[in-house]
Amino acid sequence: MRLTASKLRQEVYKILDEIIRTGKPAEIERNGNLLKIISVSKRYSKLSKLKPRKLTSEDSDNFEHIDWTQEWKLR
């Protein structure tokens, strides 16, 4: 997220909590300079970075009726 120093000042705690929650850095523009606030603790969920994707056009309910016994091998 990119914002101005004034916007950061108005919502500093909200912005800091968002950085901690998502792990995404905030970019602050000040006098033509770009600064970043990042979370160095990895307390955010790595799953939050995943983007939803559709892997198949099949209805997932159909997968439970597939016979997989030929694919399984005992060791």
C-alpha cells in the first residue's frame, strides 16, 4: 500500500496493524522520497498471500466418486 505521510499520521495504528496482519509493507511518500514500513517478525499468516485460483472446471463434488484403487500402490 502506498500512502502519504499525512495519511500515515491520521491512521498510524490501523496501518501498522494491517502490516502485521498481512505482512505486506507500506510505502510512504515524503518530500519526493519513498520509505517502507515492513514487518520483520513473521507473525502474519503466509496463507494470506495466496491468491484464489480455479484449478479445474470440474465440480469438486465429482471427485469423491472417482475410483483411485488402480493408482494406489502398497509398499
